[in-house]
Amino acid sequence: MTSTLDSTQSPRRPVRRVVIAGGGTAGWMMAACLSKHLGKRLEIRLVESDEIGTVGVGEATIPTMLTFHQLLGLDERAFMAATQATIKLGIQFEGWRDIGQTYIHAFGSTGIDHWTAGFQHFWLKGRERGLASDYGDYCLELRAARENKFCHLPDDGIHYAYHLDATLYGAFLRKFSEGYGVQRIEGRIAEVMMQAPEGDIRALRLQDGSVIEGDLFVDCTGMRSVLLGQALGVGYQDWSHWLPCDSAIALQTASVREAVPYTRSIAHPWGWQWQIPLQHRVGNGVVFSSRYTDDETARAALLERIDGEVLTPHRVIRFKPGQREVAWKRNCVGVGLASGFLEPLESTSIHLIQRSAIRLMQMFPKDGIRDSDIAEYNAQMRHELEHIRDFIVLHYHLTDRTDSPMWRDMREMTVPASLRHRIELFRETGRVFRVPNELFTENSWIQVMLGQGVLPEQHHPSADLMSDRELAGFLGSIKTRVDQRVAQMPGHQAYLMRYAPAGALKTAVPA
Ligand code: FAD
């Protein structure tokens, strides 16, 4: 798959020609970002193969996507209409703590923090004194999700993300990127041509014999990782000792009810199942561990729990939970599945693509690629990823389930030291601290730890400074404000049909 064109290493040269290999969500997000912001300076070509196709899943997002779209200058209504998008206010976890137990991890914040102590301390004290209701009652997004409500609020007053059709999103970004000058080339990469055995990538040779030369290559070839993994030999760190799932089965069904504004994540004895409602259909799938079950059992469980007409044949997808040792090597940056995949719980993969795009923009070479940029990029990506990994492992580890070998093993596994510390700190003191550049907020950690059954042993002394009357007034006023706002919101489906019904608006293409 690789060959050498000449024996000398190329001197440092300015990056003018960018070649994006692969046109899935990663390829087109990279193309959109690079072309919008550096398109005037660069020649950007994207190679993709219709014959290979894309992974075709990846339909739940997190609120950071709004920032990415703002950076692109996308019109939200056009984007939502074009991708059949619905609103996501969080994830409902069903049966994760134990069979029959459900909680929602919602976006946004809960209650009001004091600088010494987060809201959870006041809630804990209120709970002890019989003055507080469910923790989620103090979170606008969570309450709106429970009642299937949504509308935009002034001053970004509600945090949300989207469920979207991955294929339509790719097509939407393709149109956008081509409007900014990206050239799409259809073809299968047959060979990665190197400058020298240990040198840079010089070109891609396609099956039809054409050669695409570049200065910088972005590997978005999915799990094949044709450039970063295969040609440059970057190894893969396997995290399956912490993340048990390595397989998925996906299929689409017809909608039989109004779309809810949250993703459903339903635990099974050997993995979990997702339900992602779009405007025109529902995305379904099971994610499971081949160590604990087989395809047929997983498929049967999936089919048992879906209720619309099945629209697509089911597809089995295999993956190895983990990451490439580095995402950027020499003149190649791996993005999306080409750089690794943890698993779909908490929908962080598209977010990581967007972080890669933003980071690459921030570290874009001026007069040639510098090792210090590569080192910084890799360190930042790794740092961010390890916190996300911990957050996902948390869901598996903190469980009361003992009904199957997988859950028993997950309870007993040795988790990363960084995660162990977080859990102990929360259990003993109720404290959570978000580290710099970490994706998940304190609120996310608290909601999931409470949801999975950890109740802190104590609260901060600041909460003791309030009398019962003051505390009841404080908690009550927050809850009343949330109740009032939710009561005024329209239903999610009704709002969608007014705001961005699918097919009603043209996609936004630059002039
Ligand atoms: P792909 O979609 O696989 O695209 C690879 C591209 O490379 C294709 O265009 C292909 O044609 C091309 N290609 C490959 N080899 C060659 C070659 N030799 N020559 C030419 N072209 C080639 N993420 C989320 O954020 N939210 C979710 O809810 C979510 N759910 C997921 C569920 C599952 C089961 C899985 C497996 C993943 C999920 N993800 C999710 C991850 C998400 O799907 C991916 O991050 C996203 O789709 C990006 O994929 P990609 O573009 O890297 O790869």
C-alpha cells in the first residue's frame, strides 16, 4: 500500500496543498472548516470512495456543535431542515444504575452555585432536611426533556444539541465546502506514496492511476486509517479493558410517535441500545461486547425493543475501543475514526472531530510543519481524550447491576487513577472540579454520579450557614423559576415543525 518516490527527505515547505482522505462526517467537517477559514490560501482536495461508503452512524451530538456551526457561519434553520434534525437536551439512561432505574444526564447547569460550593452541596443539605426534591428538578434542560418541550430562549438561555441524519449532514457540508472551493475527487486510494521510508507522505495514488500530491494530509478514512495507521504505522492503544463494547448493530425505523428531545440509552446485560429520533425516522442500534454476547442475541434484543417499521437492513460494525498513539505524525493528521474511537455513549466522537478541526486551524503551519506544533497538538488531544474516556468508563463502573458477567466485571474493574480520584472525592466530600480544557462540566459529572447511585457523605459547610427557611426559599425559588419556564415552552415536535421542518428550507451555500 505504500511506496517511496525519492530517497531524500523534503525540506520544510509552506503548506499550500491540503489533501483530505475520506468523506464521512470527519472529512466534510474538516473540509468545511479549512475551506471557510483558509480556503483563500489553500488548495483543498477531498478524496472519497462511494464504493467504500461511510460508517453511516453518528447521529447524536453535544452542545459544542453550535459553536462549530457559528464558526462556519451556518444558518441553524437551514442546517436542521437539511439534516432532518431534532433537538437533544440530554441522554436518558435506562437500566444503567440498576434494572428499572432511569435518570437523565442533561446539558446546561443545575441550580445556582456559590463560589465556595457548587449547588449540589445546598441540595444535599436540603435533602437531609427534607426540603429538596429531585436534583433534576433544578435543571431547566432536564425538566424540559422530561416534558418533551423545547424553544429557544433569549441570551442562550437553554443548552441543547442535535440529533441529525449523518448522511444528510455529510451532503450538507459537502455543498458548503464546495462553495468555498473544495474539490471532491471520487476514487479509491490504492497507494500512499512517501518521500522516503521514514519521511512525509508525498501523494495518494488512486485506483485509476491518478496521483494527488499534497503538503498536508488529513486522514479521515475511518477505521481503516489508511494514512496514519497503515502508511505511517502509528500504533493503536486498546482500551477494551475499560470499555467493554467492541461491536454495534445499527438500523433505522419509521417514527411512530413524536420525537423526544433526548437520546435514549437502554442498558442490556452485555451492552446498551440507543434510540435517536429524527424528524423522518428513528436511528436505533445496540452496542455490545463480543466477550459477553454474540451478534444474534444482540440483534434479537434490538428488534424486540423497537416499535416502528424497520426501514433498513441491519449492519454489524466492529470497532476497537481506544486511540491511535498520536493523532498527528509528520505531515498527516488523523481525524475521526481514523484516529480512534471510544464508543458512542455520550456522543463525543463528532465533538472530537470538531476539536481536531479547531486545533488544526489554531496550529496551522505558516512556513512548514514544526515539531513543536505536532507535539502540542498531540498533547492537547490526548489530555482531552483521557477525560472523556474517564467520563464514559464512569457509567459502566458505577453500577449496582450484578445480573450479568459484564456488569459484575465492570463494577470490579480497576479504573484509571484519575477517575478513581474523582469518584472518591465526590463520594467523600460532594466536590467536583473540572480541569482546564475538559469537555464535561461539573454538572455532567454530578448528574451521572448521582444517577449511577453515588450519594456524597457530606456537604460543604457553607450550606450549614443557611437556616431551614432560607434554604427552603433558595431551593424553592430556583425550582419555581424552572417550572414556570418549562410551563411556557411549546412541545418539542410542534416547535420543530414551525422552526425548521425538514425539506422546507434550502441549504446555506456561500455566495
Ligand atoms: P467514515 O464515516 O467511515 O468515513 C470514512 C471515509 O473514508 C469514507 O468516505 C470512505 O469512503 C473513505 N475511505 C476509506 N478508505 C478509503 C480508500 N481506500 N480510498 C478512498 N476513500 C476511502 N459519534 C457521535 O458523535 N455521536 C454518535 O451518536 C455516534 N454514534 C456512533 C455509533 C456507532 C455504532 C459508531 C461505530 C460510531 C458512532 N459515532 C458517533 C462516531 C461517528 O460515527 C464518527 O465519528 C463519524 O461518523 C466520523 O466517521 P469518519 O468520517 O471518521 O469515518
